[in-house]
Amino acid sequence: MTSPDVAVVGGGLLGRLLAWRAARSGLSVALYDAASSQGEESAAWAAAGMISPASESIDADPEIVAMGRRSLVLWPQWIAQLPQPLFYRDTGTILVWHQQEANEARRVEETIARRDSAAELRHIDAVTLHEMEPALAPAFSQAFYLSDEAQLDNRSLLSVLGLALEDARVQCHWKTFITDRDLLRAGRIVDCRGMGARCEWPQLRGVRGEIVRLFAPDIELRHMLRLISPRQPVYVAPRAEGRLVVGATAVESDDRSPASVRGVLELLSSAYSLLPALAEARILEFSTQVRPALPDNRPAFLYDRSRRHLRINGLYRHGFLLSPAVVEAALAFLTSPNEGELSVQWDCLRSSSPGMNKGAIQEACA
């Protein structure tokens, strides 16, 4: 077997996307992952697949938002090139709040306006709100509507990307623990292992997330929903065939154990206050996973020129929001004949997404 131009280590969302796009650009690619082609061990497996830059600006800085807006452009283009259709919906997000949280709602509105100048936030009254989403609790008398946000089915995407990798003739090595000998044969090595790279990137920390998947065929949501609350925010993302994904938990911990009773009760109680019809929903699954984060909660590139080794990490809880923008920048570097161009490619992304961690790049390339 010939030596690949690029060896990608880690077959989660970022690694799959990068391997696929690199192969489509004409590079020969090998992908290594310790888990199976289904991606059930990746952080992307326990996710909601939301591409919601304005909503995320409530807690994320403008640089993350700008990268998310680039990804919002790329996602539908890339999904159209996949070998099978995929659930993708761009009907936007509705944000509601209980009456006692009116001050928090004003803070959220001001924060979105400050951090995302491109956000299309519209106030809607009770009549419009319940026309848009009849299943919402009648107590909600007003809401914000963010029309320019989208979501996709995260697990279907991982599966379809597995097929796309085969179509692109990527050498996929699933359930494989790599050796240095495997990697030395590649022209360049890209480490996308997330928390698996912690031994080489000690600044990484784990952020635990908990997701519940429900079956509620009588609830036909048309938009993603978010409950504004300083204590227990929650989101509900509708899927095809009556399924819903409920989440919002973010705990500073690398604990991968099952969900706690308290965590489940708090999550479902918040979701029930948002959608009373969930009382008759069926619980399909509770999922927990740990997402990789760096101290500033931003992604970063590190390049070791002597080893031809590029590391990408720190997507935090923004994997689906950021991955296409990050992959685009990484691919521009991988297809460049000049290794010194990494900082330039990072700056190109920073021109619309200034939060990319250039300092880490310069340190690694020095």
C-alpha cells in the first residue's frame, strides 16, 4: 500500500470531515480510529447537531460566533455532496423565558446584539409564538426568533460520513491503535483525537455533557427551542419521525459515567416547563460524553514541523458549529506547498473569525 499524503488520527466529527474533504481535494488519506465506523465513542455521538451561532453567542465570544457563521454557509454545501440524504433543517430557533426571567431575557438580547452583529433576532408576541409552535406552554407570552440557525442529525451524519470516506477512497482503519511506524509513512499527520490527545496537550480539560433522546410522535416541532434561564437553561431539537433531543448540561468534569438522578430530573423538569406535552413522551436514551476544551474555550492548531505533525483540538461544546470552518482552514494548509503558510491560513479564517488561537500556532512553528 502506498504511503498516504495525510494520516488523520481520530475518527470523530472533525477527523471524518477533514479526511473526507482532504480526499475530495485530491490528497491520498488514511484515517485511524480506535472505535468503529459508527462513531459511537466520539463526542459528536452525544450531541444535538445544532448550528446556531446567534444562540451560542449568549455564552461564547464573537470569534466563535464568526466561525460558526462560516460553518453555517459550508454545512448545506457539504451535505449536498454526501452519498445519502441527511436530516437538515434551517428553520431557526425560538427562545422563550418564564415571566420571572424577564431581566435575563433582556440580558440575552443585549448579549446577542453585542456579540453577533449578523443575528436576525425578531420579537414575537403570544399569538405569533403559538402559531409557530402550538405545543409550547401557554404561559409564554413572548419570545425571540432567530431565523438564521440550523441543525442536522448528528448520528446519521457520522454514519453517512463513513460511507463518504469509502467513496472518496480514504484508507479507513477502524478499531485500530496506531503505531509511530504507521504514521511515519504519511506525508503529514493530523491529530484530531480530542480528549484522546490529552497526554500530548496537557492544557486540555474535559467538559461533561448530558443528552436525553425522546420519542414524542404527537409533538411536531418546527423549530429548535431554547429556554432562557440563568439556573437551568435547556434546548429541544426536533428530529425526524417524532424524535427529540434535549440537553444543555455543561459540567467541568471528565467523568464519563452515566447521567445522575439529579441531572436527569433537572433537565427533564426544565424541558417539561417548556413543553408540557412531553409528559407522555417516551425516554429512548440518556447519553453522556466529555468534550475537549482549552483554557480559552477556543479551538487551536499546533504544528510540529520536524515531525510534520498538525494537532487540532479544543472545539469544546461547539463541534458542529465550528468543524467546517476549522476543516477549511486546516485543508488550506495541508494543500499548501509551504509549511510556513499555516499562520497565513489561520489569519485568513481570523479575518472573519478572529478568535483562532494564532499564538499557539506561532509557538509550535518557532
